[in-house]
Amino acid sequence: MTLKEGPADTAATGAFAPGLPGEAPAQADQAPAAYWRAFSLVAFTMNRFVVDQVIRAARLFDNDTETMILFGTVAHLNVAHLMPPGSRPTRVLGANGRVPDAQPQLRAVRLRDLEQITGRPRETLRRKLEGLEAQGRLLRRPDGYVIDVNTVDPTMHALSVDGVRRFMDAARVIEAALRDAEQTLAAEPKP
């Protein structure tokens, strides 16, 4: 694919399907020309961040990335209703940066919903959820699974703090690459 061709047709693979509930599908065909001009650098920077963060986070789950992603999915779905997009920290978080009295407010996630969201086999999910429950990371309620907020320990906090720093660094690299691509495109003679 050349930069002028734009994105490949990936509808068959589901690459642009939404991830978690409430997310809109990606619109790759609407990416600006500067993105395609800087594609390799932007994609490399983003992928480097994602892969590095997944590898580092997986270490907390005995390098079982599927279990790590399942735990993260449950955690995200448990609290998504408490922190809608555009929320201000002063409105949803206490002075310690956490949702006050979070455990009873968590919204449980059912196995069938996780099956639909992740596309993973039901028995694989059940086995991994039971393992997370045995480790004390998840609690099983009649309406589904919730994280045990007490298992979010200093190691997870440190990983999050460092992950945000790395994310912001990657965002700056991407922004600089897109600015440079915009300037390059603006300077090129028009056909």
C-alpha cells in the first residue's frame, strides 16, 4: 500500500470494529493526509508504546496476556459508568484520586458479555475468570464479576504512573511527526 492509496479494506477482519461497549468504530478512511505522510513513524511509535505496556503489564499476570487483558476489560467495564468521557477529576474522584467507596459501586460484568466483547470461547473465559477469582483479583457476584479494588496494589499503581508518562512521551513524538508531515505537505507543489 502506498501513502496515496490510504487504508486497506479491513472490514472482513473486524480491525475497525469497536472494542469496548460505547466506543465508536474507527474511521481509517477519514485520517488526514498528514497521517498517511507520517504513517510508518506514527504507527511504529504507537505500536512500540502498546506492545511495551502489554509486556510490562503481563508480568503482573505471570505473562498470561489473555488473563491480563481479561482483568483489564472487567476492571474497565466495572467503572466505566462512574467515569464517563469528559469527566472532571474533581467531580468523580476523591482527594486521593480514586472513586470514593468504589467497591459497592462497581457494575458487574457477565460471562456472556465478556464472551461477546472479547470474541474468546466461553470456557476459556470461565477458566481464566475462575483463576482470577482464586487469586483474589476478582469477586464473583450473582450478577457477574467485579474486581477486588484492594488488589490494585503499589506495583499496579507504579505501572500505571509509568505507563501514562510513556503514553504522553509517545503522544509528543506522534504530534511532532504529524506537524512535520503537515508542513511537508503544505510546502509540496500542488498538482
